Amino acid sequence: MFLLKLGEILEDWTHKKSVDDLARTMSLRTDRVWMRVETPRQQENLIHCGPISNDCHSGGQSLDSGLSSRESANGEPSEIQEILVPVSDVRVGDCIVVRMGGIIPLDGKVTGGECLVNQASITGESLPVRKQEGSLAYAGTVVEEGECVIRVEKAAGSAQYDKIVRMIEESEKLKSVTEARAAHLADRLVPYSLGGTALTYLLTRNVTKAVSVLMVDFSCALKLSMPLAVLSAMRESGAHQIIVKGGKFLEAVSMADTIVFDKTGTLTHAEPTVAQVVPFHGQQADEMLRLAACLEEHYPHSMANAVVKAAMEKGLNHEEHHTKVQYVVAHGISSMVDGQKAVIGSYHFVFEDEGCIVPEEEQEKFHALPTEYSHLYLAISGMLSAVICIEDPIRLEAPEVIYELKKLGIGKAVMMTGDSERTAQAVARQIGVDEYYAEVLPEDKAKFIQGEHQNGRHVIMVGDGINDSPALSEADVGIAIADGAAIAREVADLTISAEDLWELVTLKRISDDLIKRIDTNYRQIISFNAMLILLGVVGILPPATSALLHNTSTILISMKSMTDLLAP
């Protein structure tokens, strides 16, 4: 019993230490940043942009860290310049510049420039988001294309990314360590065994009868057979590509009545694909897809890759028949095709910047475009020619998996995502969840689970990204997808493969059957050993015989506990 308890302590210590170490490695590794200043500070003191000014984002000359701007002879400030400074020196109100490939180090608002930002680490969105003046920018997200000027609104240590790290650490500290059911049942009986021995001796004054109670102690059988049942269940889970970090988590899965899913990468494949091509102005869908792939292959990003892949799957060879393409960052592509100008990109680029129009007779068709998709617009000679609908396809098995989980005792299925309301609503309708929440941040997911706990519910959280980590840590059981972020896999209590979600159903069945086996073992051990104790106390069985029968039954029950729970 001492060694088993010591093993549990070491297991908990190792888990907490690994989480702490991994949380520390989540630092953004961005030590310095380009900051725009109006006038230089003296030596180490730079003047902040302060409350945002109209010229905070005006163009300036980029300088190396060793250069600085000077005041003119009459004392007037020099032009706005960029100076490389430590992130720790940046204050609220300062303006920083982040270019393509750079990580945004601090939360703020875009005051200039345009860019595409991958913010999956914070919101879980599968597609990059266009940022322009007035847009919010989150620390920890990556500028995939373009550049932007950001007015800092939160200093180092208080950004969204820092909150994720702190929430993980706090959740791990506060998360109650549920005592293993088998150990609890065994430990609870020890005082009764000792008390029974003493009572037998006091009543009979017979040492042999008193020893009979100790020879058939319940704790021995429970402490041996129950862990074997749990270890066997963990082994069986592993055979189904489910990695379980502790038996207590299987027990928690069996108790759970609520399951919360992240959307992107969990209920969906997190790989944008072309759902359909809607032609306009008398064009053919395949020809428009061919032209779109011809243009998009020059500047690969997630949506462009989806278009090129769709054309390839349809066998549409898109030989070059256009002039040099011009790429407008975060907007789209412009080129000449057979003497006609062709543009492809966002609604803003095609209709507002390029002034393209929708054919008058197809206005109704345009307004009837499915809203659950992201749209890529293609226009030729100023006239809309096609709309390519891009989706993040749901896993085909997701609706059936949720249905089966409900049959197994999960009373409430919830989906949470950082995507837009319209996208979330479409996915929720397809998969059949009871509730969904859109445009949520990492702390919103964790707070939701806290609320469920206050309502007395036991929660499973399934996710795959950094943004899911606080919720995975907060839940009674956190389940990560195998090909997700490293921090999610580390914080989670279980990991399933990325192939499909049916492993969740398998996990629930194994967990439920494990609890049934533990309860059955408990009843068998208590009843059989109680009979042996009674026979020993009345003098029918000598201690040696009681011990032999006791150990034989323990071995038999333990061997039964090592068999598979699920029928082959």
C-alpha cells in the first residue's frame, strides 16, 4: 500500500512538473520588436507614441538598432522612425511594426497597413484573418502576409497568450486529484479489518481466531485486483490508439455527463477545401475553377491551396495563359487573361477596390450564396464570373459519434469555436450538438467549464490547439487530438488519434465497462472474504486454509481483471 501510494505521488508530481516546464516553453521567443517613435528618448529613454495620433502609422525610415533619429538645429522633432527595442520596454500606447512571418508580441489595435494573420493559436480559426485599420491583434498570432502597425493596448505579461499560460498553470494547481476508486475502497476497509481483529480477540481471547481476520484482509485483494483491472483497461485503450495518462481519468470519463468540443481540427479537418463553384455571367464552373487555380498557384496560402487542389482532383490542367500576376497583400490577385483583366480575391478587393459588378439579372443568385462558406470572388473585365465557396469540412463521423455518446450517458454536447456565428451555426446544425458558442476566446471556454462544474456537471473537453489548453486543463477529463499542438497533448489527460472520432465512443465504453468490473470485483471480494472471515472466527477454517482460499480467489479475480473489456 505504501509503494502504491508513493507511485501515485510521483505520478502527480511528474505531471505537474511537465506542465509547468511546457508552459514556460510557450513563451513567444520574441525578445525585440520594431517600435515607431516620433522623437528619440535620451539614450535608453525613447518617447512613446502615447495616445494614438493620426501620424502614428505614417511612413518612416527603418533603422538598425544602433541608429537613432536626431532633433534638428531649431529643436523640431525628426520624422517618425523605427527603432529595435526589447519587448519589455514597450508600453501601452506605443506603436510597433510587425511584418510578414513575424509573431505579434503584444495585444493591440491595428492603426496602419494591411495583413493576413493566422490566429488559430488564440481563436482556433482555420483560415487567416485580414487585419486592417481598427482591427484587434492578439499576441501569439502570426502575420502570414503583409505588414501592419499596431498600437499596443496591453503590456507584456497581460496579453491573451500570457493569460493562456497562467490559466493552464492555475487550473493544474486547483484541479482536484480524484482518488482512484479502487484505492479508496481498499483504504476505507483497513480500519474495519484492524478493528475486527481486535474485537475478535477481546471476545474470544483466541489469537488464532483473531489472526484469521488478518489473514483474509480485504485490502490485499482489492489493492491487487483493482489496479490490474485499471492497467488492463489502459492497455486495451492503447490498442485502440487511445493514450491514457492514469486510471482515474478512465473513471472520470465514465462519470461525465457533458462533453465540449472545439470545432476546428476536432469536429472538422482544419484543412480548407472547395465546397462548390457558383458561376456567373454565362461562365462554366470548371473553366472558372481552372482559371482560379492558374492565378492562385503563384501565391500559395490556405485558400489558394484549396483551389489548386480542387482543380487537380478534377483533372483541370491550368496551363499559363495570362500575363504577369500582381498580388495585393491581404486582398487578392490581378492579371490579364486573353486581353481581359481578371481579378480574384476578397469581396473588398473585387467589388470595392476594383469596382467590379454583379450581372443585373443574377443579383438574386448572388444574394442566395450559402452563408456558411468563406467566399473567393473571381471577376473578368469588371464583371463577376464566379464565386468559389471554401469550407472547413466536418468529420463525416461526427454526427454519429455524438449520437452514440448520448446513448452511452452523455446528456449534453456543446461546440465552442473562435469562428464566426454563421460558420458555427452551420456546423452545429450538421453535427447535432445541443449548444454552440461562436467567437469565443480561450478563457471563455475555461469559464464555461467552470460554470458547468458549479452546476454539478462532470465535463469532458476535446480539443487540439493552444487555445484549447486552458479548457483541457480545467475539465474533469481533457482529451487531445494526436496531431494537435504539443501543449494541448501535454495538458490533456488522454490523447486519441487524428484518424476519426469513433475512439471517443470506444473510450466511453471501456470506461463504463471498467467501472462495472471494479464494482463486480468489489462485491465478489467482499462477499467471499467476509465468508472466510466468519468461518475463521467461528473456528471452522484454520488461518492457513483461510489464507490459501483467500489468495486463490485473489489470483482468479486478478486474472479475470486482465481480460479485455470489449468483446472482440
